Amino acid sequence: MEPVTHILTGACLARSGFNRRAAYATLTMAVAAEFPDIDTLWSLRGPVEGFTHHRGITHTFLGIPFEAAILVAAVYGLHRWRLARHQPSSTKPLTVAPVRWAELYGFALLALLSHLLLDFTNNYGLRPFFPFNAQWYAASIVFIFDPLIFALLLGALLAPPLFGLISAEVGAKRQPFRGRGWAIAALVGVVVLWMFRAVEHENAVELALSQSLLSPASAEIPLAPTVYLDAEDAMASPDPLSPFRWSTVTDFGPVYQRAEIDTRRGTVRVADSLEAKPDRSAAVLAAEASPLGRAYIDWSPMPFVDADRSGSKGDTVVSFRDPRFMGGWLQASGRSALSGSVTVSASGQVLRQSLDGRVER
């Protein structure tokens, strides 16, 4: 998910009761819920490096215990700094909740796990068992940004202070820990939305798998018997606004077919053209063996690979696209997000790699 949703999730987790158990819980859990995305710093070394390492070791079960330790150590340093500045004669305690470092470490782990869970629910996915198992896992039930989830979490954090202003006007005593019920309700609402979207996702996949396709090969032979291809596999990507609209891609063996599916109406609107799987030419094999190609083929479950031999000096430009980021509103905007290209010379040497138009130096 995008960063703000992660932070809001960590804050709501803390507000659900953990902030009463240990001091600095809200700060620690809000930061921890977004901390795994520190791997975006790899993009400073280039777009391909950033893509290769994104959702890598910091998004794994192996990495998060160390991340929790780093965060708690940083908060401990903040606590010691505040303690040094605290006036001994002050009647106001330094923290409202007790300082419990072991519990705070456990809360940091929980918030870090929430990051992994949210990333698993979207269609980009993650590899939680890396480096022992590089398999990507993605539930693909919500888009990278979901407005309803965002609204639920933000509302749960904004409602308590707003109602607190009303209480202050009527002279009610200020409560030290407010908003627990709102936070719990928002988190339960997110889970309910996930469950509903998971059901609709399965419906979309079933509709995609129920399709058949006239074999492109038989259509080229006059008077040949009609041959239909059965679907071998299918995947569905969510729409950020509606749980009933899904962009699907179905594997029919030699070709892929994209479609837009409405699960509420049970309608399937297929794309005008098919995506043929690439030939295993030397240029395609060289592109797939490049750093970008290896990372892309590993990450994308159904990559669209195209080879254009019209380059200068006999070069071949091999492009990589992921259908999960081509349909729905992205298609309407004319964008093909997370697309890459590799330029291969006539001798099979990789000359250039780029991702989303940014060239790797």
C-alpha cells in the first residue's frame, strides 16, 4: 500500500489499546508500520536497482525482528534525551503510560507485520520468505491505494479530537486515551472490506476462466475445423473505486487475453487484441537474463514480453509489461505503469535498461 495508509494503520493499531500498555506506542507503531519501505532508498542507485530490491529483505519475516530492534533503540534514545531535559521538580509525568521496552518491541513487531499484510492484499505483492524462498505472493484484492480503507483509518483518528472539542465545550473531563472504539471499528471495517473483496476477486477469476478462445492458428487455415482454446490460468486485478470491477488476464497457452469484468452484472468485456507470447529468440533470452529482465520475470506472474527489431544498427528493444497495471483507469489514462525495456545489440550484448522511462546508468 502507499505510505500514508501504512502510517494510519499503525496509528490505529496503537489507538486500539496498545498505547495504554506502553509509552511511545503510537509513535513506534506508526513509524514501524511504514518502516519496511525504507528499501526505496535503493532507487538512488538507479531505477533497476530500486525495482530489484523493492519489497525485499525489509519486507520479510527474517528482516522485521531487526527492524523492530532498530526502531525501539531509536525510541529509547529519544526517551533518554527527554529524560535528561525533564525537570525533577515537575509534577507532570514524562509519559502517561508506563515505559515498557519489551512490550514496545512486541508492538513494533505487530506494526511491521501489518505492513506485510497490507502489501500482501494488493496486486503488487511481496516475498515474505526471502531470501530462503523468492516466491512472490499477492492476494490482489485491493489496489495500492484504496480510498475506502484510507477514509476508514483517517476518520478513526480524526473523530476523537473533534468529539473532544465538543466535550471540552460542555466542561467534560479530558480522557488521557481517546478513540479506542473508533480505531477498533476502523480496523474491523478494513478486514470486512478485505473479505468482501476476496469473494468478488474469486468471482472475477472464475468468470475469466470460464471463457474460451478461438485458436489463432486455426483461423489462418481455410476450412479447418474450429478449434477452441481452454483457459489455463487467470488473474484479476482490483479497481480502486469499485469492488465489482476487475481487470483480468487469461492464459490460453500461446496467447494472453485481457478483459474488464463486472462481477455484479456478470459481464466480461474482452480487449480488442490478444497478447502473443514471445518467441525464444537470442535477443529475448539476453533481455530476460539482464538484471531488469531477471527481476521482472521473477516478479510478474504473466509478463507481456515484446521484441522490436527496428532499432538502430540491428539492435532489438525488448519491452516488459505487467497486465496487472495496464487495465481499468490506467488503460483509460493511456499509461502502462511499471513497464521496462532492454536494448540488445545484434551480438547479444545488453546496451540499455530502463524502467518507466528512467534509464539505468
